[in-house]
Amino acid sequence: MRKSRPRPISASRRDGLPPLREVAAAHGLLAKKSLGQNFLFDLNLTGRIARAAAPLTNATIVEIGPGPGGLTRALLAEGARKVVAVERDGRCLTALAEIANHYPGRLDVIEGDALETDFAGLIGSESPTRVCANLPYHIATPLLVRWLQTEPWPPWFDRLVLMFQREVAERIVAGPAERAAYGRLAVLSNWRCETRILFDIPAAAFTPPPKVRSSLVELVPRPAPLACDTQLLSEVTQAAFGQRRKMLRQSLKSLAGSDAVGLLARADIDPTLRAEEIGIERFVALARALNEERADHLGRKPNLMPNDRRRKLIRLR
Ligand code: SAM
């Protein structure tokens, strides 16, 4: 006889709160395109996303855009010590207040713009702190870039577990082997974090369904990334990938006040290569070479690179 598989217990049955579609209808939460609203109403799916951010028991989870609260409820039901959620849409606040009442002291909701939020200040010394979010796609990349440019590093979060459009997810995890996807976002992401795609979510799982498939991405901060100034790294990747089909000796000419061939020699890079052919260590070497070249030009010592312990020691002596 065929054994029937045990059916998963949905979070609404587990947490005793009403099903999400009912919540959204009761609070008039029709999705707004301008706010990137594609809601997840399947609490088994939000449970799977929440478990990707495990272990949750001692963790403070920052969630961007809780909306009607599908992922928020899953994070709390899966045992997050606390969820701090930043939501721009004031229409969602009553629904979120009901969740906060259900989990006293474990949910803080902040009405505001995540792009304007000082997360390090908000979290204070609480740790471990992790970000888990089904991001609004129109601000997903700028938000990620902001988090990746956090100073000092290691940052205030121990992991980012984030939903992106599949194409953006591929651009985050790409290496030089994935030529089309490899670019500035991959260099910045993989310089500072270990990245991987955890799983895909079909468009049909969202209400309304977006045009494309989505992927959950994990970024784990590297404790000691190669020493490099974020701004200089940004400058060299912008110049190099801005003209990605050209050889570096040509594309780097756009870097203000630099001798492209001399810079490449300093960084020990073949000037006939293209941006998509060199790895992160070479981009870091380029940023460092640019720092040295500018210092030579001005007749001063090169700036100290963040995380550069060796130089710090020399300076302290
Ligand atoms: N977490 C919910 C879910 O999974 O069903 C909603 C996710 S929906 C893709 C994105 C959410 O981000 C929406 O609730 C939207 O109102 C919110 N949002 C959009 N722009 C925002 C911003 N700048 N800051 C904070 N939240 C924002």
C-alpha cells in the first residue's frame, strides 16, 4: 500500500493567525507596483525562506518590506529571537501590529525607507544580526551595494539572505567564467562576501506574479577581505566594465589622472586583457596601484587601505 506523505503544517495553523490572503483583503492591501510589491501568501514557502536564515533562535533578523507579514510570521514561527522590520507602505502597519501583538516583544516595525535607514545604529550591539528579506526589486541592488560598502568591515550583519530577480542573482555570484554576468556587482559582492544561490522561486508563487523567476541568495561576510579602499575599487571597476569589450589599456584611460599602461604594470596585469577576464584579486591590485600612483603624483604616502593590518602595524611603530 502506498504511504501518504505527511502534509506540511502551514504557519497559519501553527501560529493561529489568519491566512495571509484574508489578512491582505481585510486591510485592503492591493499590491502597488511603484513599491515593488509582489507578495508571498504561501506560508510554507516563507517558512522555507526563513529556515534558509537559520539558526534563528538567538538571532535578530532585519527584514526589509514585511508587507502583510508572510515572511515576518515565518521568521517568528521558526523561532527568531527578534525581527526588526522596515516598511515604507503605511497601509501595512495595522496588519503588522496584529503580528506584533501575537509575538509580544519580538517584532519591531519601523515605518520608513530602507535606503535611508541607519541599520548599524538601529541594531546597536545586538548580535548575531542577519538580514532576511523578499526585497522590493526596484531598490534591491542599491540596498545590497550599501550593505557591501559598510565600514568598518566585518559589518553589523553575519549573513544576508535575500530574494532577487534570477538575473540579478546571477550577476551577484558570477566569476570571470560567467562572462556576461560578471561585472561590478560580482566584484564587490565576492570581494567582501562568499556568495551562493540557495534556490529559485517561480513567478507564480507571488501575488501578483512578476515577469521573471526569482532566486534566494546568501552572502556571508568574509572576516578579512583583501585590503582595499571601497571607493577606489568602485572607480577601477566602473572604468573597466564601463567599456568591457575594450582592452584594459584602453578602458582604464578614463580613470582620472592615471597612466593606464603604467597602472596595469604596477598591478602586474597584462594590458591586453579585458575586464571580464580578470579576477577579484587583480581588481584589488588595480585599486591599490591607483592609490599608489595618485600618492606618487601628489608626493605623499599612499592612503592606508581598510583591513590592511600590515600597514597599520608599520604606521603604529
Ligand atoms: N515581505 C513581503 C512578502 O514577502 O510578501 C513583501 C515583499 S514585497 C516584494 C516588497 C515590500 O517592500 C513591500 O511590502 C513594499 O511596500 C516594501 N518596500 C518598497 N520600497 C521600500 C523601501 N524603500 N523601504 C522599505 N520597504 C519598502
